[in-house]
Amino acid sequence: MNLMWEAITGREDFLNLSSRRHSPQAAYVYSKISGSYRWHFEHDSKDSKLPIRYREMQLLTDMISGMTDRFAVDLYAQLKAATDG
């Protein structure tokens, strides 16, 4: 969850939700978040009037709550292998 949070919040431009991530690791982890979830996070909608921090937390919550146990274990293994190097 910490890696996901860093990937969501670690943008070069805080106000541009789709801006480049600060590091290759953050970009990789961000790419592992569902494309549908990322699209809704990054694009204007009725929710865009919500504070950015709220939207970031909502993205993290949506991603985590949408995981099956098996998916979470597999994703953890992928992220651990990619970030331990």
C-alpha cells in the first residue's frame, strides 16, 4: 500500500494528476493500478471538484478494495521483485 501511495502522490506536477511520476519505480507501480481507475482519477468529472488529496485516497481505496486475495499476493510479489533491486 505504501508503494501505491507513493506512486499516486509522487507526481512532478501536483495539480496535474496525470503528470510524470518522480521516479521510474513510482511510474512502474502507478502503471500497475487499473487503467479504468487511473482514467477516472486523472480526468475531469463531477468528482474533480473534490480536493486532490481526497481523490488520491479514493484511488488508493478503489484499487485495494477491488483486489482479490490472489491478485493482492501476486501484485505484492511483482512489486517486491521490481523494487528490491
